[in-house]
Amino acid sequence: MCEASAYIIDGDTQELIMEAVDSVEPEDGGYKLVNIFGEQKFIKGTIHSLSLVEHKIFLKKAS
């Protein structure tokens, strides 16, 4: 499996917001995350970084 886990970065902390993310799509100043179960979340912000080897997506909320 090649799904990723998505995290929100807030200062020095990282909060898991979704597991098994299959799709990240830009939408209205943020990103729509969709996992392999069809669950969706919208995060208003930017992509901070990606760790492809560790299957992690780091997002930063818009201020």
C-alpha cells in the first residue's frame, strides 16, 4: 500500500488529521484530502512538506 498519513503542523507539534490518504487535490485556497475509504476532509492552508519514504503529508493551516 502506498497511502499516506496527513498531519497539521502547529508550531512545534504535528497533529494527525487523516490516515490512508489516497488523493490530495487543490481546492479554494486549501486542499481536499480523500482516503481509501472515501472519507473527505478540507484543510484551508498550504502543503508544508512531503515525506514520500515515510508516507507523510505535512500541511500548515492558513493564518
